Amino acid sequence: MKETLYKPFEIDVKEMESFPVKKRKITFFELIYVVAGTGIQYVNGNQFSYKKGNLFLLTPQDSYSFDISTITRFFFVRFNEYYVRDKSPHDAAAIHCIESILQNASHRPGCILKNKTDKPLIAALVESIIAEQEHQQIYYGRITAQIVNTIITIVARNIALKLPKNIKENTGELVLDMLHFIQQHIFEPEMLSAEKLSAHFNIALNYLGRYFKKQTGDTLQDYITHYKVRLIETRLLHSDMRITEIAHELSFTDESHLNRTFKKIKGMSPSAYRKQYAIPCY
């Protein structure tokens, strides 16, 4: 079931015993906060055990569903890229940065909140929006929009914490676009050669590597490799894919190649990693 958003943003609060759609595909951004309840989130073939206080970000073209264990109250904020862009001109650079960072959430299932201090802040903001929607006092629409903007910015910060170490709020637009391109095409290695990136972003081949390293702190190849390892971790922890299947999906030569790469970075084999860490994410 594919869904489209016709408003700049919309708010929805629902209490559910079961999720009505087995496989929901969206064309917009969707933030889903768990006000209460437990169960399992499925997104793009991966799964994540959820509980009260989890916040999920779904990006355009993601496919997801929920298996509800205990009655769950979900808080939904849906918005599109035009909502993020449609801000005052003086803030255009910051808005582009937030838009790019949101796009860099690709392929990351599970709770988006990595910064512990943001968890109680998000809980308070969600409760504020719910109260505004219930009471609908004067200016409630404007206040709601401002709180939504704050939540989106906090989400962008939590995603940025997982970007390369040199990425800052004022980092140039080009490198954020490059990171988005790499993540979009991570399953297509032929698209990620230095030659392809040089041509696509109109940047000299002999300057590309130095520019990327200066902006991110990683070499281009190191970033691609580390990003693949993060995707391997996701599949080991949140799916039942065999290691040979993961190797094929991420275009490793074979299972041995994946094992060597993963062990070099994580210090243990994929099998050992799955055995040690693949537990419900409560």
C-alpha cells in the first residue's frame, strides 16, 4: 500500500491493538513516536523491538509495518521535503543541511534517538503537541508547527551524530549531497567509483579524494566500507539473513571477503557478533 501526503505536514495520534496495513510504503517523511506499548517494527526487511519512548524516522520509499504485542499509542508526524525547504530565505543554508541530513537516514531501522539528553525533550514536545491538538486554543496551529520544526531539528541532530566525525552544521552542501548519493547507491558499487562521483558532482578527479577527506575526516573508500559495515550490523541484529545473502546484497566478492572486512573493523566475525548482540532492543 503506497501513500502520499497532500498537506505540508500532518499530526495523528492513534491507539492500536493491531496495525491495519501489512506493508505500508510512503512517499514522504514520517516520524513515529511510541507514547505507550510494545511490539516489533518491520522496515525494509529488518525488524526492531519497540517500547515507550522510541522514535522512528521513515524516509520516502521506505516500506514498513508493526506487529503490536501490547496496545500501543502511536504519535505520527508526516511531512515532505517541501515542508522542510519552505522556510525563510535567511535560513536557507541551515534548512538545506537539515534536509540533506534527513535524507542520510537511509537504511537505518530502529530508534533514531541516539543522544540521551534528547529523549526526555522529545517526550515533552510530543506531549505538548498532543495537548495543543486536544485543546485547540488560539494560535494552536502556529505553536504546533513551531514544535514540529523543533522535533525535526532534534532528529537531524541525532542523525548528524552518526555522520562522519568532521561533519558540522555549517559543512558545505556538496559533501552532504555526496553522502546522500553514496547511501542511495550503496548497493550499486559501479556507481561509487571515484570516476563516477567526480563526473556526477563535477569535481576534478585528482581533487575529489582530498576534498572528501577534508570535509569528513574519512577517505572515500573508508567511508563506503564503514557504511557497509553498519549495514551488515543492522542485518545481523535485525534480520535473519544469512551471511552469504548479506555478502551478495552488499557486493562483497564472497562470504570470506565480508568476514575479513567486518572483523578488521569490529574485531570479531559476523557470526560471533550476531551471537553476542542479537537480542531484543528494549
